[in-house]
Amino acid sequence: METILRAVFPQIHLQSTRSRLAWYAYDIGNSAYAAVVLLAVYAAYFKEHVVGGAEGSRLWGISVGIAMLVVAVISPVLGVIADFAGRKKRFLLYFTVLACLATATLFFVRQGDVLPGMLLFILAEIGYRGGQVFYNALLPEVAEREETGRVSGNGWAIGLVGGTVCLLLVLVLITAVDGSWIVRLSLVITSLYFAFFATPLFLWLRERAQHQPMPPQESYVSVALKRLKNTFSTVRHHHEFLKFMVAFLIYNDGILMTINFAAIFGAVMFGLEQQMLLVFMIVIQLTSVVGAYVSGILTERIGNKRTLVLFILLMLAAVIGLFLNESVLGFFIVGGVAGCALSAVQSVSRGMIAVLSPPGRSAEFYGFFAVAGRTSSFIGPTIYGIVAAEAAIWFQARGESASFLWFRAHERGAALAEQLGQRVAILPVIAFLVVGLVLLLSVNERNAQSEAVPERSAGRTGN
């Protein structure tokens, strides 16, 4: 695997450590799940074939929201337990197994299996999103503080290339073989792909955090709750860090709303079939590699905040372009720009938390990072799904007189009412990005980093 990674990415500083290579490899499997299940294949399959109509958008948003809410509730406590017990890798294994098994089981979801389709997807999402808490928390194990931005960006780039390979494999199968069964089989293949590339992390990465002796008459849960309470108190006194988390919660909402409904938007607006949706996602994956790699370089040259602002502006431009666009070609162009921006924003945000979190409490602080991200995921997709469905119902009630600005129905897309509903649902995405950007501009990056220094020193003294 080391030879493969060096051949594909000769310019990336891998430092030939097995732990870092294993950390990179996990992102390949992780990205394959996101690309196939969340973005390209299952999202459209669930909306169009399992449910059908505007109700599919609503139920898809609710499914994503439920999974994110569960992870938002459990991830801070699990993060503290993992830090205290020195078992981030073990918890990552549990969630990875859940994601892979649930993804493979989606093969049995057929037309009309709405409840099983929702439940199995929710379990897969909990495994995928919950595992990210511990995967992100392992970043300090494989990178020094000054390297986190570059290593995080490299991880995104390598993962996205690996995810694109899985997409290409699925595209070949779906193009060559007709029938919904091959679409469902692609989910099994993705599950195996995820498991294969996740395995090196559990074999090669040696976690440096040590198990701490349990205090008398305490349990993991009680200690976790006490440390969680202490972390709340700590974060409350880190004002710049807190402002960044609020900003992240909001702008990340806009990012994830776009990600979760990209395939559905293409299918509804332009009538894109599964093959074209896969091509579209491959375009996004390839441009995401560029965004992730460039963001890693920019963070070292101009800092995290400036890099974030730059790519959020790029994402905002892409979403506005999506709202105005009325052609398939324009949809692909906007998707490419959005891919570059979204991977950069998420990568830089992940690296910034590693810089700001005190040593020995990385999983704890990433738990709060997860709360922000998962809570925004719960709110955003739910809002998008409800707005799209309700707007479609409103337009449908007006019959042939229905209209929204100057937009007309695309001849290959769904009914006019459903198309107009998708356009209306883009407006909350723009609002979240704008508000998040404004709040991010108020964050003083230097002050945020200096606030973490005393905590670092205290952490070393206490240990």
C-alpha cells in the first residue's frame, strides 16, 4: 500500500510511517462510502425507487437528520471515554463494522421498503459519522501540531482519489448491467471496499494514549460525564474557539445540505439517470482532490481562517450558480466548483480543531466538533427536505399557473412543481453559508490559538 500511495502521490510528504499511511488508507474507504451511498447511488435510489416523488426528498432529509442527531448526542461522551481509556482505535473499529454491515444489508431494500430503507441507512450513517469522531481524533497520533493542516489535506486528497476509484468501478457495473439489482449490489461492493481500506489502520496504527487508572467508585460513564462537564466549562472560557464552533455549525450546514441532496437535485431537475449521476459525482470527487490538496498548502502559507474564508466564498458562488443554472452542462460545472470548495472547507475545519485542542484531550474536543457538525447535519438536511417537499406541494396546488421567478421546467426532469420545490430549497443553503461566513470573520485566529496554550501547559503539568 505504501508503494501505491507513493506512486499516485509522489509530491505528498508521507514520511513513510505505517501509522500515517494507515490513517490515509482509512480515508479511502471512508470516502468510498460517502461517494456511493450518501452522494451518488443510494440517495437517488431511495428517493426515486424506494419512495418516489417529493415525499422521497422529505424522508431522505429526515433519515439523515435522525442519524446525525443520534451521533450528536453520543459522540461527546464516547470521545471522552476514548480519551480516558486510550481506546480511540477500538471505538473506531466498532463504528466501522456497523457502517460496513449496514451498508451491505442495503442490498435487500427494494421498491416500497421505505421503513427498512430508512432504518438500515440510519444505522450505516451512525457508523460512518460516529467513526469520524475517533478517526479525526487520531490525527494528533500521526502528525505533529505544525503538520496537521497539511496531513489533514493530504488525507482528504488521498481519500477522495480512492473514493473516485470505487465510483468508477460502480459506474462500469451499472453501465454494463441493467436492472436495480446491480445498483443494490454496488452497495455491497462499497461495503467490502470500505472494510478493505480500513483494515490497515487497525493493524498498523499504534495509539500512543495510555489507559488511565479508574478512580475508586467511578465508571467510564461517570468519569466521562464529569470530564464532559469540565470540557464545557473549558470551552466556555475559550471565546474564539467557541465563536469558531458556532460559525462552523452554520456554514457546515450549508455544505452538508448541498452534499446530501446533490444527486436528488440532478435527478429531479434534469432527469439524470444513475450512470450520469455517477459521472457527476466523479467530477466532484476529482475537483475535491484539488481542493483538499491546495487547502493543505494554503493553511501553512496564509493560515486556517483565511483559507476557510476563501473556500466558503467559492462554495457560496457555486451554490448561487446552482440556483441560477438551467442546463445539464452548467450543473456539471457548478458541481466541479462545489467539489473543490466543500472538501477544502471540511479539511481545513478538521485540521483547525487539532491545532486548538489540548494534548491528551483531542477526542474530547473532537467530540464537540462532532456535536457542531452532526447538529448542523440534523438541522440542515431536515430543513432542505421539508422545504423542497412543502414547496412542491404548494406549487402543485396551483396547477399550470405555478411559477417561481423566471424558471421553467426542464423537459427531462420531474414535474414542474417538484423542480420549483428544489430551487426554493436552495435558498436556505445560501442563507446558512452567508451567516456562517459572517460569524467566521469575527473569529481571531491568533487569539484562539493563544487560548489553547495555557490549557496545553496545564494538561502537561497534570499528566
